[in-house]
Amino acid sequence: MNLWVGLVSLFPEMATAIASAGILGRAIQRDEMGFEVFNPRNHAVDRRRTVDDRPYGGGPGMVMMAEPLLGAIGEARQRAPSPPRVIYLSPQGAKLDQSHVERLSQLPSLVLIAGRYEGIDERVIESAVDEELSIGDYILSGGELPAMVLVDALCRLLPGALNNEESIQTESLLDGLLEYPQYTRPEQVGPLKVPAVLLGGDHGAIRGWRRAEALLRTWLRRPDLLASRALSDADSALLQAGLRRQSHAGSRWPDGGGNEGE
């Protein structure tokens, strides 16, 4: 096992559904990643298994109580094969990016806390949390989806998790750039054709085209990624050539906006 992850969640079924499918599911089945869920309700101190209460000082909503959470975190710590780093998925955390994923993938054990309602009792954060992470500036119903986003990203970096190890090295953002466009059969869909360079068998030309397209796509859609990096002379030339082609052909992203999907 390369990495063990314990998730503290009131909704285990959400996490286990994601953890049973795709690359993540195969990695868990092969014991390349360990994954367990710990429910704070199992550590509630009353007959009703209460896990939330009204906030001190008033205000809307409910707050997850400290005792059930600390009990679940303690259980996860005991199950972990080594002392884990405890991470709370929170809108107030640092923005998750690939550098965070790469750093955390080197650790043997993690415990992730998925909050609900208006959040969790601050004393849990003060006494048991090592780090807070956020997947973006928007509001979700709970931390289960952010936690599983992190788990999925971690899984992809584990040895043996992907059938084609080369794909790890060419993933979007690993080189600080968005990924180049991808095509498969047939060669023509309606009026749209696969770029001729991809059909010619010249692997050097293909690498050059892909690098140029990655630079151009990043400049058009995520210029912030290029702002903090110094381009080599070769990359600068590729980008300028791509921009010239783009100005002649017309751009689908005239405002420089847009987001890349997987």
C-alpha cells in the first residue's frame, strides 16, 4: 500500500460510491491505496446520536460538535498505518493545486475531514487539524466532494494506479501548462478534421505541435499560469507562432476566458 486515507464524514455512502469506481476503485481493490470512512455519529455521546448544535452567539444553521468529530478523528488515527496528517476541507483553506497533491502523495497516511452545516467547532481545528484546503471559491453542501476530489487526484500519482504511466507525465498542469487538444477516430467529424501533423507519423513534429498548442491554450484560457514563469526562447517562439496562427484563424476565446474540462 502506497497511501492510506481515512475520511471523517456523516455521509459515508457518498464517498464509498466514488471510491468504488474507475481508477480509484481499481487502486483500492489492488491495495495500492487504502481508504476507510469514519462516521462521527458513531462517537455521539447521547442516545439520539446528535452530531450538531446551534452556534454560540446566535446565527443561522447548525455547527458540527467537537466531541463526535474528535472521536472519529481519533478512531481514524488508530486505524492509520502511520501517524497521519489531518486535513480539513474548508472554504477558508489554501487553494488546492497540483503542488499540494504532489506533496501530500508522498505521505503514507492522511485523515480528511468533511464538514457539514455551517462548519465545525473551531476547537477541532485548533486541537486536531494540521492543514486546511479548499478546492475553490464557491459553496457546496458539504466537504465530501472536495475530499474525494483530493483523493482522486492523489490516486493518479500512485505507482501502478494508471495503466499507462506515461499519461501521468503528460497530464494537464503537471508542467504548469494546460493540456494540448486531443483527437481520436474518425479523422473527420462533420466539417472538422484532425490536424494533419497528427496523422503524419513525425513524432518530433507532433511533440512540437503539442507543445505549441499547450502554450497557446494556456495563454488564451489561463494566462495567470504563465505570469509567474519565464519561457525559454524556444517556448516563446512557439507561442508567438501560435498567436499569429490564432489571429489569422480567429479565436473561440476572444476575451481570454474559459475553463478546461477533463
